[in-house]
Amino acid sequence: MQKENDIPFSHELVRKLIHLTSLSIPIAYYYWSRQTMLEILVPLAAASVLIDIGRFYVPPVAKWFYAAFRPLLREHERDHSRKLLNGASYVLISAVLCVFVFPKLVTITSFSVLIISDTAAALVGRRYGKNKFFQKSLEGAAGFFISALVVILVIPKLQEGAAEYVVAIIGAAVATIVESASIEMHMDDNLSIPISMGLTMWGLFYVLSVIQPEQYLSLYNALVAYR
């Protein structure tokens, strides 16, 4: 299901290969502390946003930026009248927000789903999408959710109980809908996917700890304490 303003599939493939390098963020966070991650991510995000804004106002920055990245930019990212940030800036912004706000394992899970499943949704939707789902394709949404299930199976768990898998799967389902509806929501999915999934997971863990504390309070405390 290709829109007129889509970049060519070959450029989409390159864009998503670059996107996959952001998987280094949750991998690094598994080994490094929250403080270390923020010390790295905040300057990177600030630099990316400054360059992104600078291309709209500083001709030398624009010349360099478009010489390097124009083929990979979507139409709305090239539109100087709207002055929107590009996807890479949103990835770094969402990484900072997730690391700062969410428990570590929630961030690792939701951000890994962003990188892997957003890539799967884009490539499957562009290549095989025929049935409309919001403004995207049902096939792309299926690719997102199925790949998210694989990510959930691979990501380490705190206690390996069924609740951790169920919570993550519900979070993935919410993220699938949010990714599909990102155009209607007027929100970049690099921001909306990990935040929606992170909020869902954290909220469900908290609710479980309240309604069945004898069974799940220790899990919630371990989640919050895990650094």
C-alpha cells in the first residue's frame, strides 16, 4: 500500500537498515546504567535536534544535510513550511524519554520493539500491503505484531513468569495499533510506539501489584529496582 509521497522501496530499505543500528541503544542499556545512558543520549539527541532545526535556517547546514540524506527523507521531513524533525531525531528523543521515565526492563523491551517491529511493519507493508488498516496496511500491522512477539520471547525477564509475557504482549498489541494510527494521531511513531508500549507495560505491572500484591508486588518492586 504505497502512497504517492513514499520514498522508493530501495531507499526505504536503506532507511530501515540505518534504523536497525539504533538497536544498539537497548543492548547498551542492558549492560550500562541509566546515568551512563543519559550522559550519552542527551548530547546526541540535542545535537541531532540542533542539526535538524539548523537545516531549516542555516544554508550551509542545509546544503550538507540534504547532500547526505535527501534520498532517505520522507516528504514531510523535507517540507520547510512545516519544519518537522526527521525520524532519527525522534528516535533519540524517545530514547532519552524512555530511559529517564520508565523502569529499565520496560525501556529495553519497548525500545527493542520500536526498532525491530517498526522496521518489519514498514518493509512488509510496503512490499505486501493491500488491505487498509487506518492509513497504513493490515499486513504491515501483522508484521509489526508478529515480530514484536519474537522480541518479547528473546528479551530477558526478571522472574520468567507468565505475567511478564502477558503484560509485554498486551503492550505490543497497543503499540501495533498506535503505529498503525500514527498518521491520524499526528505523532511520529518513533516517539509514540515506545511511549505507548512503555506506559501500558508499566501501568499493567502496577495494577497487578495492587490487585494481587501477594503474587505480583515482588515482581513490581524488582522491576523498579532493576538498574
